[in-house]
Amino acid sequence: MIKVEKLSKRYGATTAVQELSFQVPKGEVVGFLGPNGAGKTTTMRIIAGSLGATEGRVTLDGQDVFENPREVKRRIGYLPEVPPLYTDMKVRDYVRFAARLKGVDDINGAAEATIDRVGLAPVAHRIIDHLSKGFRQRCGVAQALVHNPEVLILDEPYSGLDPAQRVEIRDLLKELAQEDRTVILSTHVLGDIEAMCERVVILNNGKMVGQGPISELTKVLGGRTINLSVVRPEGLLDTLSAIPGVLKVTPGEAGTISLFTEPGDIREQVAAAAVPYGLLEFSGRQSLEDIFLHLTQQAEA
Amino acid sequence: MGNILAIAKRELRNYFATPVGWLSLCGYILLTGFFFTIFLGFYSEQAATMGFDPYGPAEMNVDEYLVSPFFGNANIILLFLCPALTMRLFSEDRKAKSLELLLTSPISTAEIVLGKYLGALSFVLVLFLGTLHYPTLLFWMGDPDPGIMASCYLSWTMMTACFMAVGLMASSFTENQMVAMILAFGILLMFWLLGWAEGSLGSTGFQGSLKDVLSFVSLVNRTEDMQKGLIHTKDLVYFGSFVAFFLFVTHQRVEAYRWR
């Protein structure tokens, strides 16, 4: 279990992370969510041991990351946002080098198994510099995985990938997450989190603004965005605005309207009000995006 | 120890994976060849003139007039070469973010620093292998003292060990390789010029004391005796402490990456 207690990190006068506390039970997949500069990378680097905290503690099963860096790092695999590649090396040599540094006993065996695992076998003899971004990302995953760690920390694993590569990496990571590993994944793309994570920790300006299972968050927190399209939009805007709980109504093109509501389900009222105007489409699914916007805006206000 | 060797091996291979290594090797052999030819020409000219001098020695000492001056003057190549070889060690790693692999691996900062240092140093030892044809020629054609020759190579190694430690430290302070090189070169040049300054000072009074200080600090002056075949323990201790000091500063600097 990873336990983060009152973690703070200050760079001079700037505070990157402030009094952050959370726990990740063994085997859970947790998503770190937040806008750029929220402190996601800083927190992950501290857990992975490449950055020291100003205050607070991070422990893995009771072992402190700063006090027993060797033991803890052996059990953590970390993929930074920019994969830490030596681009002048061949893929196979690089993975072997990583295996040696991570303290693996059977270096060649572990390297070969990892290369197969992450799908690098066809390019194992090539120089990393000559590979596509997708393969480079795989090299980064290989480096994090070669010592078969219990904990995987993945910082923006999908950034800069094209849609096809994105799907490939996502499938790979999903597989890895299912092998009873504790995974912390950061992203600002909500779909990725919804697809993989059981729980989210939402950060904004270095502070935690919400955490919990996605299903629970959607129930308790945040309004929702309702999109509808009608035949005769004239007059409907005023009717909708009058419904209690509606915060904002934005008309779109060709009879589409989107409205944002307060926490609580008022879909029925909205639908009833829209039917006389010739309701064609209605969608009121609450997404993580809504919660995210709600929480981060709340924190700013 | 395994980790140090793994990092050293990677650094050494990096030199040969890029043109840097091969260019340095060619440049180094070319320049030492230039120096060797000059001193050889000078030596044979002197020897020929001396043959006509009835009061002169029967033959010119090859160690004194060829080996020592050659090794002593070729020092200057290392002054330019070492900063260029060390500038990327930490700078490039930080800029490309690959240092993160080392920092998140279960290895100590000392292992990282020593690994990079030994890797870079061993590359220069490979360069020295490229100069072995000069002694081979001399042994074939003449009768130089093998002890002095070995001592000369030791002086190069010591000097390089010091230069590389300074270069490694400079590289740990910046992500910009150019800045790292200029910084290292500046520091080394200062140590180099101290030796010159010492030579121009008088030996009494304040000048005398200053001279003593400078001659203690100067790096190059300590190689002079070694290139005549004299290995003083105090010089070895000096080189050792010099390297240890700069590696220590580097170590502290790399530790600080985790705290910034």
C-alpha cells in the first residue's frame, strides 16, 4: 500500500504540492487528474524517489521512500512523461541496461521477457533514436517494467501519441494493470481515466480537490451537462432557465442547446419542458469532465 | 560495483556510438603525431650538430631531449580535449530527461557519479592506446628508458583524471553542454596559468610565498617531475585529493537534483 502523508513541495516561493494526503491500496488502479501545473508530475516524482519532498512522507508498505530508497525503488516502476531513453542505444541493450540498474538477477531473461511483453521484439536490434514515438513509449514502459515491480507509476503515458498508438499503449497498460499491480496513472484526458481507473484523485494548484471511486464521485459531486436538440428552439431558452437547478443555458447551432445544472438529477424536468418544443435528442450522462470542472472551479472560487 | 561498471560501460560505448569518439581519436592521434614529429625533428637536428662538437657528449639522451618534452607539450591537447569529452555527461542526460532512469533506479548517487567518471576516463585511456606507436618506434630505433616512458604515461593519466573530474563537475551544474564545456575549460585554464605565473615570480619575500602557494596548487608543474621519471608520493596524493574533491562536489550537486 502506498501512503502519502501531508506531502508538500516548494520551489522557492512557488508551492507545487501542498499538504497532499492519500492512500492507494495494493492492486488498485488510481488516476491522477488535474490541469497542467496541478502538481501531478511533482507528486509522482516524489513517490518514485527522483525528487525530495519539502515536507511530509511517502511510504510503500511502511517503508519510507527517502529513508530506504533502494528497497522502495526496487519495487516501483516509473514511466516519466518524457521516457528516460538513451537514444544512442539499441533497444535490447537499453532494456538490459535498465534491468541491471534495477537490480534484476537474470538480466538477459528479464530483458527478453519484457521486450516480448511490451511488443518491442520486432525492433529489438534497432537504435532507439530511429524508432517511432509509439515504440519509444514502449521502451519507456519496458524500462519501468523490467524488474517486475508491484507498483507502476505512469505519468501521462499517452501524451504525444497518435490515436492508433494510443489504443495500443492503452491496451498494454490495461493488461499490466490487471496483473494485481498497484498503478498510479496521471493524465488530463478524462476518457483514459474512465477506461482504466477504479478511483481518481483530483488535483488543482497542488491541492487535492476530490478523491473517490468514479461512480461515487458522479453521484455526490458536480452538476451535469445536458445536451438536447429541438425542432423549435424559440422560447425554450427562457423556459429552461426558469427550471430550478439550471445554472447556465447555452444555445448552439440548429436547435441544439446545452445546459449545465447544479448537483442533483433534474433530467426529468428538463425533458418535460422540452417535449412541447419538439424534442429530438436528449443526453444527460454525467461525465468525469463535469465533476472535474465543478471541483476545480469550486476550488478556485 | 556492478552498477558503477554498467554505467561506465554505457558511457564508454556512447563515445563510440556517436562521431564524438571517433573524431576525438583521430584528432588526438593526429595532434600527438604533430608534436612527436616536431620533437623528433628537433632531436635529430640537435644530435646531428652535436656530432661535430668534440667537447660535447657522445650522444644526446633520448629521454631528456625527446620523451619528456613530447609528453610535456602534448599535455595541452588534453586541456582542450577533456572539457569536450565531459561536457555531455550530466548536461545531456538531464536535458534529454534520461537521468530520470538513473535517479529512480535502486542505485546510489555515488555509483552514478563514479560510473560516469570512470566511463569517460576509460575513453581517454583508449585514446592513449592510440599513441603507443611513438614509444614502439623509439624502442625499435633507439634505447629509451622504459621506466621513464611508463612514468610519462602515468603523468598523462593523472592529469586526465584531474581534468575529467573538473569536467564532470562542470557538466553537473548545467543542462547546456556548451556552458559546461566553457566552465570546465575556464577552470582548467586557470590551473594551467597558475603554473606559468609561478615561473615568473621571484623566490624571496612576498613573491616567494606566493610562488610556493602557486606551485603547490598548480596541476601542470606536478607532472614535470613525473615526465622525467620521478614519481613523488606527494604528487600522487595531490592528484588523488584533486579528483576526490571535484567528484565530491559533483556528488553533492547530483544529490541536489532531488531537492530542487
